[in-house]
Amino acid sequence: MTHRDKYKIAVLGTGHIGKTLARSLAAAGHFVKVANSRGPETIDPDVLETGAEASDTASAVQDAQVVILSIPMAKLADIAPLIRNLPQDVIVADTSNYYPHRDGIIDTFSDGEVESQWVAHLLNRPLIKAWNAIGSDSLARKGSTAGSPVRIAIPVAGNIEEHKIVIMDFVNDTGFDAFDAGNLDESWRQQPGAPCYCTDLTYGQMKSALASAEKVRLPVRRDIAVQAIQERMGDKRTNPNADYIVRLYRALFM
């Protein structure tokens, strides 16, 4: 198959990113099954409005050509055995990011291991990193047609070019420009705290943003952003909206 064909896609996770991907990719004509850890009966009807089918996890991946993981990093170990057993020609894309306050402390990240490499080792298979560097609100609301001068770009990293091409085409299907961000070793440049992370950049702005990332500074910037958001949420008056978070990330990360 070519990357222009319609694919059988399993989206695992129905959080803000997963449900939008299921909706967008089904609307683009792909055959989408969506699953979560609680069972198909718990999937909200709006996730299925554009043609996606609710499924349990095992059934969703059974004949999938592409599996998109959109679950917290701390939960990936729960489905790792299932993913490890998939045929090698199945493309696996991961949208996860590491947040210590949510995922617990993973010591290897303190030693500088790239998040995507850790996930690839956990799953024992190659993967493509995509849709992790865009906020859920922007993914749901800010998609636009190809050629728009203000179209937001999404970095995509991975080691298998054929797999990367497919996922980049899917990014276009979801309403965004796909930017080739190199191999998985370089995917730290799109981790939380990086200049391109959830800052809603265009394709023309993405290259310099990736190049200017400083690995040692990412965790510090990530944690400062979390503290700023939590502080505003805690005062019961200034609950930050999505536009505020984009402005905050631009101020802290760029």
C-alpha cells in the first residue's frame, strides 16, 4: 500500500488527543477502531460521530495496519505485551509525553535518555513520535487546509522512513503540516519544554525551533510551566484557558 491509501487504524486512548485523532482520521476516510482501558461501552458517542468504531484493545489492534498510542506514559507498560506481539510491518505511533507529577519518577530520564527511545525499548519495536507537541485544544480547533499561511506544523520523528511518511500523511489528514524532525534520537527536540512544544508554530518556524532546543534545559522549563498552570488553577479565579497556555509556553520555551 502507498501512504495515500486508506488504512486500518487502531487508536488506543480516548483522552483529549486520542479522541480528536479518532474523529479526524475517520473523517478522512480511514477505517478507525478506538479503544480505552475501560471498555468500548464507556467511549463517548461524540468520538464515534465521524465513523470510528468503539472496540476493546485486543480487537482494535488485531488487524490494524497502524496503531496510535495516546495514553499516559506511565500506562504504556500495561499494553506493552500486546504491542510487542504485533507483526513487524504494523506502524506504531506514540503521542505520549513524560510528566513526573503524573507518571512518577522514571530515573533514566534524569540521565538524559530520550523519552521516545525509552518507549521504543519498552515496546521492543520501532515507533514514530507524532502529535505529542501540539496541545489538545489546538489539535481539536486549529486544523486548516493545506497551503494556509497560518497552518500549524507538527514535528514527526522516527527511524523507518516508510513508516514516517505514512504518519506524516496522517498529520496532514488531521489538518496540520507535518515537519520531518529526523530520527528518534533527535525526538527530544519535541519533548515538553522545547521551543516547538505546544507553541503553535508554522512549518516555516519549525526548523529553527527544533534547532534551538537545549536538552539540559527542557525538564526545568517543563516543570516551571506546570507550576505556573497549577498555581493559576488553584486560585479559583484565573483558571488558564488554552490560549493562555500557548502564550505561557512561548514565553518559557522559545
